[in-house]
Amino acid sequence: MHPEPIIISVLPKPAINQLKEITMPLNFNGKSTADQVLEGIDLTGRRILVTGVASGIGLETARSLVAKGAHVVGTVRSLEKAGAAVDVLRGAATGGSGSFIFIEIDLASLKSVRATAEKLSATKQSFSAVIANAGVMATPHSLTEDGFETQFATNHLGHFALITEIAPLIEENGRVVVLSSQVHRVADVDLVDPNFEHQDYDAFVAYGRSKTANALFAVAFDRRHRERGIRATSVMPGNSLTDLPRNFSEEQLQGLFATVGKAREEAGLPPAELKTVAQAAATPVWAAILADGDEIGGHYLEDCAVAPVNDLDSPFADGVRSYALDVDTAEALWQKSEALVRSA
């Protein structure tokens, strides 16, 4: 049984309706950090929802936004375990106009997601951007309380239910940024058997399907909301050492790195480079704050740019597989997701 979401406020600031003009960006790349992307920018008055801010890329994303004056509404699975994140964000807010609150939410529970969406809607406070960052990776086979495969439920369905419910709160010309992954290249979505009921479970395939679903959700959301100037995009933040692969042993993690290196070498690609967490947060921040909506809407981004379509068979190549941007599949996934959410 999941507790009703709790909202705690840390360093609240008065609402500011007048948004300060944002300086147009310079060119950024895979080495850029979130702080470099936001250099010289004042986000005072901007309210931004970021999921999964307890650690990793989500925390760094939230920190960089708060440091520039934004009010960040950050979700965590457990307020009790978010103490370190509170300290980081409090430090970022000190002396400036930035502020933040935490909301406890379990994205694997539609009951929890609905309760949180209702609380956010009840405030009638709008968001200039939503960054869907939270996720799990390569979990052992399990079903959520709603009966859905855990990775598909957490990474896709939870965000789908939350963002579609609070869509009226997103301001005109706002942004929705959904974090995908290079691992989307492993597998397209399976709309017939999303819970692996009729096939052997593969944790990495399940993760890949959920990350493809993230990209397709952005495609469909963008098509539905672009008339209000709201643009949605998916992002490959870059591989970095966070606690996301918590289900891997050190030996398994090193084995994965070796597999990636060998696959890229066989495909004639340069060695993969790990990003720092600060670099991994750059593209989500760039997409949410600086990028031109018409250029990124419905696309997949990496290294602060629209990624090229690359249907090379290698699951560890750069770029986006065409199936992750397919409009018909995106619409079919939307319909399937609506049906699954209604049934739970």
C-alpha cells in the first residue's frame, strides 16, 4: 500500500510572473555541462518539474536549474532517502532566487501517480517545462501491483499517466523532455506482449523496449500539443556512472563496458566515452530551456543536438533507430498506454 504523496517545501520563494529574457545559446556538444549550458541565464520565475531528483542525472539537472533561479518541483520515491539531495539543492539555492520542493511518488504505482497528479493539478500552478528523468534499469523480472512489467511500468507508463494528467498545467510554448537511452537500439516496443507473458524475459531487452517507449511517447505528445507551442522531445543524456545500474554487480558492469567496446569496434566506431554526471545533465537542460522547439519537437536528441537516424544493427551505435520515431507506432503505443492505465 502506497502512502499519499507528501509535499515538503524547502526555501520557498514568492511567485514571479515576469520572466527574464533568455540569452540565445552558443553551440554545445557532448563535453558541455549543465552549468555551461545555463551560463549567463536567469531562470527566476520558471517552475519546472523534474522526476527522479534523489541522485544522478536528475539531481544534477535540478541543481543546475535551481542555481539559476528556477523553482524546481522534484519527485523522489522516498523522502526519507532524499536527505543528501536536499543538502545539494539547498546549497544551490543559497543566495539566489532559486527554490525547490520534493514530492514523494512511486512511478511503478498508478495509484501513487494519480494521487500526485491530483495534488499538482489542485495547486493550479503551471510548469514551463517537465523533465521525465526517473527510471530503473535491467531489473529482475517482476510485475507491479497493477500487473505490468516493472521497467515498462516505471519508465514509460508512470510518466505517461503523470504527464498526460498534468498536461493542462504546462504553459504555452513549454517543453516536455523525456529521457530515453542508447539502449533503445536493443528493441522496439512490443504492444502485443508488453509484460513478457508469452516469451522469455530478458532484462536488457525489457529496458530497451521501455526506452523506445519513452521516445515514442515524446513523438505522440508533441503531435498532440504543438498547437499550444508545447514541444516534446526525447533525450539520450549520455552514459555516466550513476546508481541506475544498481542491479549489476561490479563484474557485470565491467562486462557490459567490454561488450559495448567490442561492439563499437566491430562496427568501425570510435570507443565509447563515459560522461560525467554534469555532462549527462546538459542535453536535458538544453532541451528544456534553450533549444528551438521547432527544431527539437518530436525528435531524439544527444550531445545537445538532434541525433541522426541510424539504423545500423549495432545496439551500441550512436543516433536513433527509425522505429523510435515512427509516428504510427507512437500513436499505437499511446492508445495501448491509455487502455492499460484505464484498466489498472
